[in-house]
Amino acid sequence: MAKVFFIGAGPGDPELITVKGQRLIKEADVIIYAGSLVPKQVIECHKEGAEIHNSASMNLDEVIEVMVKAIKENKMVARVHTGDPAIYGAHREQMDILASHNIEFEVIPGVSSFLASAAAIKKEFTLPDIAQTVICTRMEGRTPVPE
């Protein structure tokens, strides 16, 4: 199946990836993973002969080039991001470029670290009559934060 799957790898514990995410990594012909954030153990289940790329040493153009080439060769691509791709995942620009190439893609959610942190300290974010809202934010670093 020539398709790109953006897979949330979870908060760092290789056992916290979703069943679907792990299955797709096992089936993928090409795997591009964020090696600076995603533990290598997350992708160790890959099939024999899978092409592995660590995006930590790649720029956006290089990542897209690998994806486009794989799709042209009718290969399945697993693009593995840390946590959940929808929260600070920086996958929108990749999806926009793939769409401009008419390349089909799907996003597989993952366990975000903000959820894993609550589990680690045995707390919940929402309690009746106390809090029913969760706000996610982060400090400015390499990525600027809007005013």
C-alpha cells in the first residue's frame, strides 16, 4: 500500500505506542523516525529489509524526498514522531507538501507526554467541581511562541 502514515510514538516508553502504530511500523517498507526524540526500540520491530532513516540528521526537503521516492516505488512509509503528532508534532508542513504531490497520508495518534506525566504521578487533570479544562503550552525554545 503506497501511503504515508504519521505515527505518534508515545512519550518515550517503547511500550506506550499504540497497537496500530506498532503494526504499521512492522509493515512499513520505509521508516523515517525522529531519532533525537523517539527511542530506537520503538522501531526495532521493523520487518527485515525495511529502509530506516533518522530524521534528526535530515532537513524537511530530504524527508520529503525519501517519502516521495518511496511512494513512487509503491512502498508504505511510516513517519514516526514523538508523542502525538498533533501536539507540537510539526507534521502539518509535511502533510501540506504531500497533499501538493497528491500523496495519500494518514495520522495515527499517540500518547502525548502530558498524558503520560499524569499517569506517572498517579493524578488526573480533570476532577468534578474542581477542573474541567486542560491547557497545553510550552516554553519558547528553538520554536518561537506567539504573543
